[in-house]
Amino acid sequence: MSQQTENKEAEVTLRDKVLEALKTVYDPEIPVDIYELGLIYEISIHPVNNVYILMTLTSPNCPAAESIPTEVEQSVKKIEGVNDVNVEITFDPPYSQEMMSEAAKLELGFL
């Protein structure tokens, strides 16, 4: 197996672990994890296992605006092999309920 193939497999495994970690983070006011809510726009794994996460919040005035990104960073940093985590917040595009997964919509009674 080539080094490039091994790196790609390691990246997929790390990405899966990042997804698992993100699914443990909840908005305190909503009983659905932030991934299923559609708050995660991008997950990038850069060389030497640096993780970049682009995310949004349900609104710019979200009461958990400081705690959720910190919890995301801490959850991902706990993953063995992760070197650094950069969490960036954006409101472009603005969050809408259409970004939720079917599971989240069902859980919240939108289906």
C-alpha cells in the first residue's frame, strides 16, 4: 500500500472520529446534536492532523455563542492523534431549519 493511500485512510478514520465527537455537542436549548442540526458547514483535515471546522449557530444572538465553539474545540482535541483544532464561526449562509437532517426534524416535530 502506498504512503498516499495510507494517509487517505488515516484521514477518513480521523474525519469519522471528528464526526463522532461533533455528535456529542448539543445546543443547550435544543435536544439534537449540532451536526444533525446542520450547524457544521465544513470539516477539513490538514497535514499533521490539524482539524479545521467551519460552523454556524442558530442565530447571531444565540445564548450559547461562546460555549458551543469552545465545546466543539475541546471535544475534537480529545481525539487521539489530533494535533490542533481551529473552529471558525460564520453566518454566511445564515442558518435555517432546512439545514437540519431528517432525524433532527423528526426529533423536533417538524415532520
